[in-house]
Amino acid sequence: MAESNLILILGDQLSLEISSLKAADKARDRVLLVEVMEEATYVRHHKKKIAFLFSAMRHFAAELEEAGWQVDYVRIDAEENSGSFTGEAERFVERQDPAKVIVTEPGEWRVLEAMKAWPDKLGRPVDILTDGRFICCRAEFETWADGRKQLRMEYFYREMRRKTGLLMAGDEPEGGKWNYDAENRKPASSDLFMPKPLRFEPDEITREVLATVEGRFSDHFGDLEPFCFAVTRKQAEKVLAHFIEVGLARFGDYQDAMLTDEPFLYHSLLSFYLNAGLLDPLHVCRKVEKSYLDGEAPLNAAEGFIRQIIGWREYVRGIYWLKMPGYERENFFENTRNLPEFYWTGDTGMACLRAAIGQTRKEAYAHHIQRLMVTGNFALLAGIDPHQVHEWYLAVYADAYEWVELPNTLGMSQFADGGLLGSKPYAASGNYINKMSDYCQTCRYDVKRKTGEGACPFNALYWDFLVRNREKLQDNPRLRQVYSTWQKMKPDKRREYLDSAGHFLKSLK
Ligand code: FAD
Ligand code: DLZ
Ligand code: SF4
């Protein structure tokens, strides 16, 4: 018999279609999955995120064994567990002496760098294969980006539509337009019918994981229970079917809306499963396209959803690999303020932040506009160190892996890359939050008051941000109007704004 290989599958590669498995021989090779402290603590992940991944990994290992694979599974509490991918690969090599190691490229630069040292460390070849779950591989994105002055998502997205044929009528986009976002900006109200998310009772495997996570990671952020995530492919498929049945039709309309008592609205809650490998992005998009073709979902909803996946999701991954290393440390505004303590406790009088952070603690989830226009917007306006903001997002969301989190946080939300992802910073006063949510109705601050005692802090911070960063932003054509408004303001008013912001920032802990 030919010599056996080691097939290493990482916690976010839980797919039977993953390229490392595709390259393997079931009769000959051994699969290895490892729960390791380094991955659970390089940022202190939300307890729910760790529990979700450990449970999904254990269920996936069982699925592989049932399908006839030989699987080595190292649990976090195994006595001999070395605590890292490298250590576990070394231990496997000692145990089994495989001919070579086969692994699908990891989602994080940090892990890829470690793997590049493996041929020497392990004393045998290491094949690092392309991750076929993405529609656009790294090399294809590099070719697309090469020589372009601006890397606009919209143009990239059109290429992905052509490549996949999703919502295409021949060479033309379905309905005649590529993008129906103009129809997708409605605020929601609580009297709308809101779908409730599917919730899964923990089985024995999950209950065991929950006990372990409570025991080992009790000092990490977030509530562990109730734990209701899908942890198998079958369950994740049910989440997808549920979304298509009850959420998709209104997904577009209310994509940007926020309500205090409705953390999920019409969002799909699929990012956990897409990013961990339980669902395939193209499969998800084809199902959504079918719902439109069957007349069950409007075009603005189907197009909006598909754009998030084959557009934004693929695009941010391309940017990540194009710009790493180095991207992680970019800090265009040279911000140095520490992340306020309330990002970890939710203990703030600002109702919008309290709701978004409270929900994050409870669910390890917040939807896009909460991440961008509440927690992200505040950090941007207050001048928080973008690296600390990045580490917070990476830790607190159950869908967070650096390839997707970093460009969204550092680029889109904090403008720390100077505008690679967005043509202007996503900075907004309280007015935007008031328009898109019900948060201000119960806030102790008054969104209509611009300055002074009781005024919404976002209002003064907005102008303070623009004035503080004037040199860097004033030539931006999309901000000319705003700076001209500032110039036209009476000097007293301007002083009030800056004093208010200064006073607030001084009190920020
Ligand atoms: P839906 O609103 O239902 O959208 C459908 C799918 O589209 C999502 O599941 C996701 O796969 C994809 N998608 C939507 N927007 C984006 C985007 N901007 N980038 C990539 N994919 C997108 N998404 C992550 O998956 N992981 C992260 O760590 C992450 N960090 C973020 C940090 C910040 C500061 C911001 C502003 C956004 C971040 N996003 C991240 C994008 C987005 O917020 C989440 O994908 C989304 O909220 C997941 O919830 P959902 O599945 O209900 O999404
Ligand atoms: C996020 C995470 C955590 C918390 N734990 C593990 C783990 O114990 N074992 C594992 O294989 N993967 C884990 N992951 C996901 C990895 O961090 C992820 O695979 C890499 O960051 C590459 O994207
Ligand atoms: Fe947030 Fe200001 Fe509205 Fe309060 S008033 S919820 S701080 S935007």
C-alpha cells in the first residue's frame, strides 16, 4: 500500500468538498482535526463562537467517520494537546509518519505564515491547496486588481455575476440593472411581521462542548447560553431554507433598519455557517436565485442578497490577501485612543451602543448596519485605535475570521486604509441612527440636540471628527459639501460643537 498522508482540516473548513479532502484517498490517508488554545485565545473569542466551532468540528469529524474516513480528533482537554496547529501537526508526524501533509490554504495570514515553515519543521512536503469554496481565487483577484486605480466592489461584483451566471439574462443583468440598492433603504417598524430565527436544542455533543467552554473560557466575553446555533450541515441547510421561506422577500427592503427588540430583522444569519464551511456560498446563491425565478422573492431582495455574497464577501477576501501583511497595522487617521470599556460591558447611556453591544454579548451577532453605523461609526468618530477596534470585532462575532473581518473593520468601517474600500468614511451624526432605528426613542440623550448637556454625543463627535481630520479629508469630492456647511456655520456654533465633543471625549473611559 502507498504511504499515508496527513489531511489537516481547520475549524473553518468543515466541508466535504474542501480541496484537501478532494485530494485525499479515503482508503489510505488520515484526517486530523484539532481544538487548540492558540486559536481560541489569539484574540479572546466570544464563548459562543468557541462552542459553535468546537461542536461543529466534533459533528463534522463524526460525519467523516461515518463516511468511512480515518479521523484523528484532538480535543482541547486532551492531556497531550500541544495547543497549536504546528504542535499538533508535529505530534501527528511523530505518531503516524505520513508521507506528506495536505491542507487547504487557511483564512488567515498568520496561519499561512506558520504553515510555510512546516516543510522544514515536519521534515516532509506540505501541499497547501487553493480554497475552492471561493468563487474568485487569490490569483484571479490579483489579476483583476492589477493596474486599477480604484478597486471598486461594484465592478468586481459584475465580473462575478458574469462568471457565475447568477441573475443574468444572457449577457445582461436580470431586470436590466446590476444593482437595486436604491430600493433597499427602508426603516422598519415593530408592527411588521418579523420572522423568528430557527433555534436548535443542544444535543449531547454540544452539551459536552458547552461544559468544556464554560470550564476553560469562563473569563471570555459573552453569554454562552442559551446556545441555539446550528452545528451540522443538515441544520445549517434548515437555517437557509427558513431564511428563504420567511426572510428573503423583505431582506432588501429592511437591510439597513435597526430595532431594539428585533436583533435579526430579515437578515439571513448564515455568515457563521458560510464561513465555517457548513454551507457553500454558490449553493446558497443558487437557492436564492431560484426563489426569485419561482416568483417567491422580489428582484431587489435576491440581487441584494447575492451581491453580499458573490460581491462583498469575495471582494473583501481579495483585498485581505492583496494587502496582507501590513494591512492590519494601517492607521490613516493616526488614532490612538483606547477602546472604551463599555464595548465589553454594554454599560453606556447611549441606547444605540447599548443595544448593539448587549445583543453582541448575548448572540455573538449583530447585523451589518449595527456593526458599521453604530459600534463602527462611534469608534471612528471618537478616534479609537483601529487595531483595537479590529481585535474587538474579531473576538466578539461568531462569524469573524480575519480575512473577512479585517477589511470590513479596518477598511470599510474605520477608513484606516485611507479609502481603499470606500470613497468616503462611514461617519454619521445621530440623525442617521434616528432615521434607521428606534434606538433614540428610549435614549437618555436627545438626538435633536446638537451640543451641550443631554445632546446626542454623535452630533458633536461628527463635526469634531471632520475638523480633526480636515487635512486628510477636505479634498475628498464627496465631503466638499460637508466642509462647506462647516465653514458657513457661525464661529460660536462651531466652538460649541468642538467644546461639546472635547468634553465628551475627556469623560470617555
Ligand atoms: P446578511 O445580512 O443576511 O447577509 C448575507 C450574507 O452576505 C452574510 O451571511 C455574509 O456572508 C455576506 N455579507 C454581507 N455583507 C458582507 C460584507 N460586508 N463582507 C462580507 N460578507 C458580507 N462578516 C463576516 O462574515 N465576518 C466578520 O467578521 C464580519 N465583520 C464585520 C465587521 C464590520 C465592522 C462590518 C461593518 C461588517 C462585518 N461583516 C462581517 C459583514 C456583515 O456585517 C456580516 O456578514 C453580516 O452581518 C452577517 O450576518 P448575516 O449572515 O445575517 O448577513
Ligand atoms: C476560531 C477558531 C477557534 C476558536 N478554535 C479553533 C480550533 O480549536 N481549531 C481549529 O482548527 N480552528 C479553530 N478556529 C478557527 C481558526 O482560527 C481558523 O481556521 C484560522 O484562523 C484560519 O482561518
Ligand atoms: Fe444613539 Fe444619539 Fe440616538 Fe442616543 S440619541 S440612541 S446616542 S444616536
